[in-house]
Amino acid sequence: MKVTVSRKAYFNAAHRLYIKQWSEEKNLNIFGKCSNPNFHGHNYEIIVHVKGKVDELTGIVIDLKYLKQIIKHEIEDLLDHKNLNLEIKYFKEVVPTAENICIFIWNTLRKKIDNNKHLSVTLFETPRNFVKYSGN
């Protein structure tokens, strides 16, 4: 029997959507106000979903205390109150769109969660705009 266990977390971060090789005009046309040279911020919400078999002995899929700890240490502590473009090495070369942030979070957490468990991450940039990534 497989069950999905989920945990919510939050972080606040600033970013700017732009491509260095493009003119300011082209960036503005593609990314709109999200290309503001002075950056802008979001109150991000993430939901981490871990799906797997329920252990017959413990009755759990994953220890929620462990899941809470890795989300805090690997994601919240790293990204909270940061300028993603300037302070996070990965986003110095990758445009920090919601899609790319979600992929970054998934890749980071995937290293800490057993491969026999299915992992997916939902990232809310706003209450109406969100993305989900499951590693494929």
C-alpha cells in the first residue's frame, strides 16, 4: 500500500527575471514587471510530497520530523530572506522563475530522501500562481 505524506513550508525571497544577453527592452517585453532591475519579492509556500510504501512495523512512509528538518536546513535556511539572483550560486546562471526554483528545491531534497520514495514539490509563488515538479 502506498501513501503520500506532505509537509508545507515557507520562505521569503527576492529575485529578478532577466536574461543577461538580452536588452532591457526585450527582458521587459518577456518578463514584464518581474524584470525590474531593483528586484521584487514573494512570500513563497512549498508543499513537499513523499509517496511510498507504509512500513509494516512503524506504520509510516517517512519520519515527519526528518522531513521537517531537511526542508528547514536544506531549503528554508538557504533561501529565506535572500536575493536569489545575487546570493544563491545556482541562480547566478539560471533564471529564478517559479519553475526553476521548484526544480532546484526538488533536486536539493532528492539527495536527502530515499530513491525508493516518489518525491514531488509544489511551489506557490502567489496564491494563484504555482508549479509542481516530480523529477520528470
